[in-house]
Amino acid sequence: LASAIKETPANNAGDDLAAEAGAGKDAAKPLVLNFTDASKMTWPVRGEIVMDYSMDATTWYPTLQEYKCNPSILIQSEEGTDVAAAFEGTVTDVYNDARLGNVVEMSLGNGYEVSYGQLENVDVTVGDTVSQGEVIGEVSQPTRYYSVEGSHLNFMLTQDGNPVDPLDYLD
């Protein structure tokens, strides 16, 4: 910081500070969100799938000791592992849920939304534009609803509010 202060002129002598800072030179273009059925996402974390997407049939939830449909995939990952945005988007919600822990929801465009659950150290807020691959948080300790499944990322993709299998879009 001290070196930055030394390099900055002590007095602007009437110069335009906004121009000096680069304002207006390369104005940021607004991000156009354009996720389609042909788009490919990158894996937000690397790991085995602990529980697969299953909306056509029920699947066994070991912790809950019951069968339920699963609108997401659970990707095993160690606590503290960085979670990267699978596709560029805009953060639409950040909240805490008893079942999913800390959750980040993002709009990808064309009615597609993605949510990342079981997070800690979330590093984005509502309204943020996030690039594909940008770290949005870390994998947390699982909530009590997933203690037997272990630490993982809960990853869900929806189109117009309806769950779709994220594996169809992961590269």
C-alpha cells in the first residue's frame, strides 16, 4: 500500500481522476446469460457421485432412512475444498437451509438456474456476476440430514423451476 501511495501524485493539479483511473475507456459490457440445452458446465468440485439425480424413481437416503426422489446430485468432496461456478451466471440468492446448509443460487439464462448446497465460507453475494471456474465457497461439514453420506456438494440444475439431471450438462 505504501508504494501505491508514493506513486500516486500528491495533488491532481486539475487532472480528471476518473479518466486517470481508466473510467470510460473500456466500460464493462453487461453479461448476457445464455445457457441452453447444448451448453456444457465444468465440474464444480472433483469427486465421486454419492447420490445420483433421480426424479423418475425414489432413491435411498441413508441418513434419513427413507426413499425419496432426488432433484440434485451429491458430489463427494472433502471439507474445505473450493467450489467453483460450473457456468457463468448471476447470483440470485444466498441463504441457509436446515437440510442443505449454506446455499448459493445462480441464474444462468433462458430459465436455467443452478444451486450449490452444503457450503461454507461463501464468497459471493446477491447480484454478483460470477465467471465459470470462479470460486464461490468451500464444501462444508454435512448437515445432520446428510451425516451418513458424508461431506459433499449438493448440486442442482433447474429449467423453468423444474429439476433436470446436471450430469447431462457436465463436461
